[in-house]
Amino acid sequence: MKTSAAIALTLAGFATANPIVRSSKWKRAGLQGLDFEIINLARNLESLELNYWNQGLKNFTDEDFNNAGYQGFRTYLELFRDQEIAHFTVLNEAAGEGFENCTYTFPVNTPYDLLAVGQVITTVGEGAFIGGVANLTDSPSRQTGAEIIGNEARQNSLLRQFLGLDYFNAVNFDTPLTASQAYSLAKPFLNCPSSNPPIKFHSIPPLTANFTSGSTPHNAGDEITVNWDSSKVYLGQDVHITFLADMYSIPAPLTQSGNDGQGTVNLPKGINGTSIIVATNFNGGGPIPDEQNFAIGYVVVA
């Protein structure tokens, strides 16, 4: 059986990283039930991020980044890679070995794509750890999750700064995600071996959202066009787009187009950064239940 360090080095591929951080706090037998499922999801997300940065290092040179206007970014990319090796290693030790590398497909062809998709991935990673920490009963798991949140937030801020976006993008609080929300946003990138421990969270169908008025940074009232697969998600006529932001969910009515699965919504007040959004027939008043029939995606506001 491969050791966790060997797995991490395999994931790292060609790169030589800083010494891997190891943990003596956790044993697999100590993580049961929901604690294990959350840490297993976190391990998958960290593996995804590690492979993402490795692919960036493999595909783009210093000259590529400099020519794209991101002078010196490759040095930060190496740092991100090393941080993800450390994160994956600790989580893999906690969840138990036997995790094999997945196949990851990312829509990245240019340095801009790498940063733009990367800021979404780190937004999801940060939100996943914030939401996960709230549901963990194991103290070392909560502590390590909190430690990783700081790294994810700094990565996200730096990416957004290089992109010219608002890198102080949380209004008052960063946005937590449920495990199902985080898994569903990451799932399009994942193709994992059946021998891996399964991710036992609900898979929410995707939606796409794009601004059709205004420009970045967007203002309240700007129009967003939303699309989802109506053969997988049936919401009826009373459809709302719920913007996940800060500690609250802000619902806004969707004006549906001729066909079910498409419509427009106006950006409400109080939304900044990259907002995770859902299409639902649940019109606010509390948390959106994970098992409800709805679709999930994101939109870059500022």
C-alpha cells in the first residue's frame, strides 16, 4: 500500500515541494460517520486543487504569465502547489490511505483561464471548509479545517488581485457552503476511481449564469441570464434565484423565458465577489434544504 506521503508526491507530479507536513493527531478509527464523510470530501477538494496548480505549472511558463500581464505569478503558483501538498497529506492521513488520484478536467487554455477558474475553485474550497467546520464533532478536524480556511482565503484574494477583481470581496462574513453544495460545484472536474471511498453527499445539477447588462464590478439591478437543464431540474413557475452571501441567503424572483430552464434575474443589493447561486422554488425564509430539487452555479459580481 502506498504511504500518504508517496500519494502526495505522486499527485505533485514533476514538482519538488517543501517538506510535507505530517500529523500525529488523527487515526482513521477516530473518524466516524459525518466526521469521516466531511474529511473525505475535503481530501478530494484538496487533491483537486493540488492537481489544478500542478497542471498550471506544467502548462505555463514565467514568460506565459508575464506576457499575459501576471508578472511574477508563477512563484505564487509554486507556493499554492506546496500548500496543497501539505493540506492533502494531513487530510489523507486523517481519512485513511487507499485514495488513488482522480482524473481532473479543467476548462483552462490560457493563463487568464487558470486564474479565473482558480478564484472560483478557491472560493468553493473556502466555503466548503467554513461549512464543514460547523458540522464536525472531532476537535482536531475542526482545528485543521480552520487552519486551511486561512490559506484558501489568501490564495483567493491574491488570484482576484491579479485579475483586477475586488480582493476584499466578503462584505462582512465569508460564505459557508454545505457539503452537498461544495461537492456539486466541484463534481464537473472530478472522475475518480471506483475503489476510492465514495463522496456520500447529494449531487445538485449545475446551472450557468452570466451578466447580460453592466460591467465588472456589477451593481444592484444589473441583469443576469440563468440556464439549467429542465430535464433534470423541474421548478415550476415560482422560481427564485437565491444568492448565497455573508451569513444570509438573498432570494430574487426569476423572470422565466419561453422554455423552462431559462430566465433572467436582477442582482440584489449586498452581493460582492464571486457569489454562489441556486435556482429553486424555495423563496427564502431560512436555509435551503440540500435534498430539494434545485440547481447550483456561480456568478462573478466584483
